[in-house]
Amino acid sequence: MKSSDDHLLWGMFSLREALYLSFCAIFIVIAKAVLRLHLHVTGHSMVFTMFFMILARGCVQRKGAATFVGLIAGVMCLVLGMGAKSGPLVILKFLLPGIVIDVAAILYPLLAQRYVACIIVGAVAAGSRVIILGLVDWLVGMDRELILQHMVLLSVMNMGFGAIGGAMVPPVARRLAAHGLIPSAGPNP
Amino acid sequence: MSLSAFQRIGWQFSAVDSRLHRISAGWKMAGMLAMCSAAFIGKSFPNLLALLALNVIGYRLGRVKTVEMWKDMRFFMIQTVIVVALYVLRDGIYDGVLPGLRTSLQILLFFMPGALFLRVTPSSQLMRSLRRWLPERIAFFVFISFRFIPYFAREISDISMAQQLRGARIDKRSLANPRNWPGLFHCLMVPLMIRVMKTAEDAALSTEARGFGKTGPSHSSFPVAKECE
């Protein structure tokens, strides 16, 4: 995505980049709301969450892009009351996958256009959400062994759906790159 | 899909008037944090049951219906089954059930005040409260995102309709078959992303024209952030 020179938000994104990322967060919220009305499968919303987060990082190749999407989506979900299962921790549940995606993109800038990378990162980022639950388990005094078992049980579905969402990114990102809308191998400052 | 679709989801604000509704969001948040902390501190059954009673009284004071309270809590029943099962597998039925139930109750009591908070706090009050904590520019993007939800919901619907007329299998019935899912991403997401980029470009120009992001003295009597409230 084209960017202007003047940067806001601690010098990280231009105004249009930040708006684009905010709009990606809107789609996460819309998808979460729509799927919630029709499906009752644990972790299914991870398909679109991972899709939009990884795609956003592919389109805006700057550090913190996915984290910013996660922050906006998290605050929106909190305000709309879509995360009471986690209470105020819902913001963290969106921030953590964003941080994972950003770290992965720093290590491998071509992330959004590679199937294997997207699937792995989608699964890991989606799985990272259960860290919050693990933290709560630890705070209530559960044994470490049980916390791990609990986290594994809950992360399986999340990781599966996250991997599916990640797998959907490369065809879209490649088509956008082919049309010159996003850089195919842009800089990663 | 419009904003009204969000109203049908659970864990939503209950539009009634009560004493809890009238307390400011800041005080409610402080109370919620205290109740969450109490769930970790009170580890014995009597303490936890007293805390549960306090939460239920909170729901009653907030005039939240029992059905709505059940909707908030039913997810944790699944959690309870998982946690108790893990304890039983490790310690056996006699030694595992009670510790499992106690831990599940603690987890429930950690999240219950948050659910109650969202039930008795309207979005406008929550946003006012968040604006004090969030940096001004982040708050601006949150508010502008809310403004664009109906717009993009309409865009999705329009693009989907246009693609279906061209023969794309992205209607509800076709999407029941997972083999049609890639079509959803190919036919819907690419045009949608292009539309998003164009909208971001237009919105950025519009926002810049209103002086957003300028560090010098303001030349406008209408700050953008205030307009977007």
C-alpha cells in the first residue's frame, strides 16, 4: 500500500495506512459478529481474524501493523460487548496474535505471500490466545501440568481455524501484489 | 448487516434503567477489578460462594434477566466440564471433583464481573471512559472504525451480490460446502480489499483537510476528534 511521508501514531504509520488497518479491524469485528449469529464452534472466528491480520501486515509492511489491527479490533469488541468470555482481557486476546504476526513478519518479510509461512503463523498466532486463559488458570492456582493440558485442549481448535485463515491469505495477497496494490517484497523498516 | 445485528448477540448492554446503570463507568470498572481480584484471593468454597452471591445480586441490581445471565455464563459450563475432567483424570473421582469445581468457580468468578460490567454500561459511557485512558489518536481510529461499520457491511453485501450475479458460489447455501470457501476469498476479498484501500485514501484526504495530525496552531474551529464523537 502506498504511504505518504508524514507519519502519525509514534511515527509508525501514515494516516491512510492507519485508516486501512482500522478498516481491517472492522472486518474482524463484522466477521466475528456474523459467524457468532450462525455458528457455535469454538475458535471458528479465528479464520477471519487471522486472514485480516496477516493480510493487513502484508499490505502495510511496517512494524506493529498487525498489533495495531489487534488493538483496534480488541477495543471495538470490548465496546460492543463481544468479548465478555474474556472480560477486559479481550483486548489482549487480539493483541497477542497481532504481536506474533508482527514478529513473524519481521523475521520473514514475505510472510503474506507464502502458503507454508501463513499457515504456520496463522496457527501459532491463533494458539497464542490461550496464553490469556493459561494466565487465569495460573492465577487461580491450578497445577502447571493441568494448565498445560487445558491450554492444549483449547488451542487445538483455535490453531486449526487460524491455519485455515492463514492459508487463505497468499492467493489474495499475490493478486493484490500482481496489480501493484501492495509491494511484492517491500521494505520492512 | 447493520449495527442492530450486534444487539442480538449475548453479553450485550441491557437497555433498562437501574442503580448500577447510573453509576459512572470508572467506578464500575474499579468495582469490577476488585471483584475479579477477590476471585483469586478467596480460595475456600464459602468465600467463593459468597462472591458468587454478590455477583448474582449485582445482576439483580442491574435488572438483568435470568435468561440473559444464563447466556453470559453458559460458556463457563463447558469450561467447568473440561477443568473437572482434567482433575478427575489426574486425581480420581473422589479427590478430583471438588478441587476441579473450586477452580472452575474461581475462573467463572474472574469473568462474571466483566460480563456484568458490559451488561450495565452503555457503549457511549464506555467510550467516554476509554477516551481518558487511550491516546487521543488511537481513540480517533476506534471512533472512526465505528462510523464505518455500517458502510463496510453495505459494501460487503453489494460486492457479494454483484459476484453472485456473475456466477460466484458465495451464497449462504453454497458456503455450507467447504469446497466453495476459497471462492469466498477470491471473489469477495480481492474487490473488498481494493475498495478498502480506496476508502482509506479518500478518508485520509478528508481527515487531512480537517487538520487532523497537524502539530501547529489549529486553523479550524471544528476539531476532527470532537466531530467524530
